[in-house]
Amino acid sequence: MILLINTDLLVIGGGPAGMTAALKAAKKGAEVIIVERYHELGGQLIKQTHRFFGSKNEQAGTRGIDIAQGLTKEIQNMSVIKVLTEATAQGYYEDKIVTVSYQNKFRKIRAKRIIIATGASEKMMLFLNNDLPGVYGAGAIQTLMNLYGILPGKKVIMVGSGNIGLIVSYQLLQAGVEVKAVIEADSEIGGYLVHASKIRRIGVPIYTGYSVKSAIGKSSVKGAEIIKLDRNWQMIAGTERFIKADTICLAVGLRPLVSLLIQADCAMAYVPELGGDVPIRDENLKTTNDQIFVAGDAAGIEEATAAMLEGEIAGLKAASEIGYLSKDVITESRRLKKELRKLRNGPISRNIRKGLSKVRGDDNVKKNRYSHLR
Amino acid sequence: MRINKHPILDFNRGKKITFQYKGQEIKAYQGETIAAALYAAGIKVLKKSNKYQRPRGLFCAIGNCASCYMAVNGIPHVKTCITKVKQDMVVEEETGKGDIID
Amino acid sequence: MLRKTGIPTSDDLQSVTPDKERLLEGPVAIIECFNEIPCDPCFYSCPFKAIKKFSDINDKPELDYSKCTGCGNCIASCPGLAIFVVDYTKNRLSLPYEFLPLPSVGDKVWGLNRAGKSICQVEVIKVRDPDKNDKTAVISIKLPKKYLMEVRHIKVGDPNE
């Protein structure tokens, strides 16, 4: 088995952004390798049982699980795309080699272009006993429930009323689990109101202006002590309430997984609107490393439709830079960028637009890398 | 506890298998991860923290957080949340920081 | 208020409810969508083009009540499960339902309002097979007229029993 593999395009991460990037480039003729650390493609889509929003042209109305299946099938039907699952990218080296551990062997991949679509990881929340078994990230609850068909618990307290908190609450109800309450620190519900309305009419209360003070239990969660917050996010003593539960689900935000980008010396910026440290990139999602593109949540926390469009934009540009030119590249690229702009045009994407304005690199940025922001 | 009926999903579980944990035979289905199978059997505590011996179990279930490390077939620090069960696997709770084997 | 509670106010609802005249003509869709979010499947679902084409995908859906026949095609298409069909001539309501167990025709179950409170008994008239709509059942119920704009969910039973 040759341990150094040459290829046109290496896509690190096989979620929605990585899959659409690979497909776009492959359709233009590029040879692609997808490196995915999980045992199947699809990223977070494989756990999403709900119908997706966005544009019907980009699969809105379709359940996430079916979007994942569709894309995976498409990829399986393209022989120019090689998929390595249970393969973890280990590092990016100065000689532009990416190392991957796969099937107990350490391999090297040299690619003409790389798209990093490594997604995000869940943020943790600080409160007493937050390490008790029974405290889980929302993704973990979805993994247990939707991938393995295992009940995460009988009574759950959901912390966070963003889309993930609201959606996972609904999924818990569908699995027959009681959701005792959704706790939100802010004074308003964070996610789409239709998601909130869906769970309110089933009887789930939403407490805005509340946070978790402590998880209660010895060897596992028996409940949570919640507490009211004042306008400065400080706990108001004496407002504690105990809610009995065996599971506390944290849906308190995501952070882009960007260690490979940092290692590759890409200029970075800390942008709270996008979830944390993200790479500076141009309109084609290229970073300040001429070989590397970024797409999906690794570029900034958003959602699946944006991830898929970014993947397509990056895949298209990468393929043409490698040399797979076609007449329609420019019109196609313009169309995709227009769709992305339209998607982000509404009031709900105000923060995303603000965040993106901080990370768009033009030629100036490429020359003066913002190393002090790393 | 496993879900039998779901309004959206069909759980096409694999073959029934068993593995060992603390001298017990644990039932599982092929395709499940070690942590998921233990969870379904009601085992939520997977290890104790080094310093204060605090009970720990799953947190992220996707290989990011290292909360689920156990010794599997003698190999230490295995991420049980992303490792699939195999027939007759021996899964043990680690003490301390785990042992490097020959 | 809606942003705090997740429950639309009567003002919110008024903006998506047709006038009394139209309500008394026959079934009509009520699209309880109050956010400007990027989403457009409802437009594509209407066979009568009663939902106006989106000039901006973030716009709230606009329903032309004169074109709407209350066919209910849109109910299962909405990712937010926010569309209902009310029929003041027959005292019927159709709603989306994605839970087990599914009720059977003839069952008498509890009707829940937007706050999840049981407010009246309702009779199940029709259950559209979820497999025909990618797992979203559309359930039609008969209930007292005064609750047609109140009931938005039904309570059938504990699926684990």
C-alpha cells in the first residue's frame, strides 16, 4: 500500500459542505479524496430528522437525513471521488503534505488544492457539577436518539433556545421523552419562532432570563437548579428553582473546528458573531494560504444550506484553479454567490453579515497577514 | 432503553451480539458503539476523574471531548463513543491514567 | 411577546387570518409564520398558486385567500409545521402531526391550545397517511367552532405504553 497519495483535491470533512464541494469539483473533472473521521458521510445531517428550511432549490422541505443519503449516493456513484471514512486528518505540514491516520496506518496526502470543511464542536457551559453523567451536548442526545435508537433519558432540561435547542427538544418529544423546560439566559427566544411554537403547543415551557446554577446528583443527574438572571447576566440570589430531570442537554452554541487552518498558517480572526476563531477568506472561500479553502461551519457557524452553497463555491474555484476549466465557471460561480447573498439577506442573518464583514480578505489582507489576531 | 417505534426513523438494527463489562455480559447490536450499548444497558458512568474521582460518562458522543475513555481488549484510552462493539469485546473502566501496554 | 413566549398574540394572528366573510365561505389555510426567515417550500406546494411567489426568500409568506381552497397540501410541506386549515362551515381543523401513536378515525382526543393546555375534546375525522407525506401525518378533527383558532395540537396517548 503506497503511503503517499497524490490527488487533485483533498476535502477534509464529509459533512454537507465537504460533500457538495467534492461533488462540484468532481463534476468538473477533478480527482477528489474525502477524509471523514466518522464511519459514514453526512456530518450532522445524519441526525437531523426535521425538514430543512432555506431554498427549495437547495433541498428545503427535505429531512436532513434524506439530504445526507442523497448526497452520499451521488458521491458513491462518482468513481473520481475516493472516500476514506474513519480517517482522521492529523496535520498540515510546511511541504504542503496533509497526514491522515487511516486503518491503523499513517498516510500522507499531497493535493493541489485542499478544502477544509471540518465543521464545529459544541461549546460547554460553566455551572456546578457540569461534569455529571447525564449532562450532554445536544449533538450527543441526537446521536443516541437518532443514530442508535437509544432513549437518552426520561425527563430532560434543555439549556439554550437557539435553533438547536428548540429542534432537539422537538426530537426528544418525538422519541417519547418529556422535556421539562427550555432554559434561555437571554430575555428572548434565540431560534426561529416556528420551532418555539411547535414545542409550546405540546406544553413545553420556555423560561427566558434563566440559567443553570447547578446540576444536582451524585453519580448522575437527578435534576437542575435554575436561577433568574438580571439585565447584566448576573444571577439573582433567592430566585433558585429546582427542576427534576435525569438529563441536562446543553445547546449553548458551536465553535468552528479550525486547528488545521491555524497549523497551516492561515490568517485568523476572532469573530463572536461566527462562533469564535475563523479564517480570513475571499469571496471564493479561499484562505490566505493559497492552497487552502474553507467551507461550512468551520468558516463560521451558520446552517446547512449556507454550508452547501459555500462548499459548491469553493469546489468550483478549486477545480478551476487546478486546471479543470469550463465555459460556465464564471456564471455558475456568480449564481451560487447570488443565492448565498439572498439567503443571508434577511433580518435573521444580521449577525452573520456583521461577522462576515470582519473576515473578508482582499488583496491587502493577503499581503499583511493578521498574525496578531491569531 | 432502546426505542422501538419512532414517527420518523426506522431502526434497522444489526445482528445481536454480546460483550463483557465488569464480569457482566452486555447485550448489544452490531453497528452500535460501545458507549451507546452501555448506555442502553443503563450504564452511564464510564470512568472516574483522576484527581477527585468524580463520575464521568458521555458528553459529546462524537470523539471530541475524551469523557468516554475506557480500556478495550486491554488497549487503554479508547474513545468508546466512536468505537463499534464487537462480539466478546472486553471493556473495562480505567483507573488512573490508563496503562500503556506492550 | 412572541419572542419571549413562542406564542403568537392575537395581533400576530390577526395578520394571518382572513376576514369573517372568507372564513364562512369554506376551508382556508392559516399560515402562522411570523419570522422573516429564508424559506420557500410552501410556495411550491400550492397547486392553486395561492401562496404568492417570494420576491425575497426571507419574506413572510403571503396567502391570497380568494385562491386558497383549503386543500391542505401546504400543511405537510412547511418545515416549521406552522400551517393549519380551518373550516368554519364544518367546524373542522387540519393540522400536521409527527408523533406516535397516530390516532384512528373516530377517536376522541384532547385538543391543545398554543400554550399546550388541553381546552376541549375533539373528534378525529381523517388521518392522512404519514408515508404519503414523508412522515408528516395531516390530521383533520371536528371541534367546537369557538376553538377553531385556538386548538393547534392534539394529545393522543403515551407511545411507550
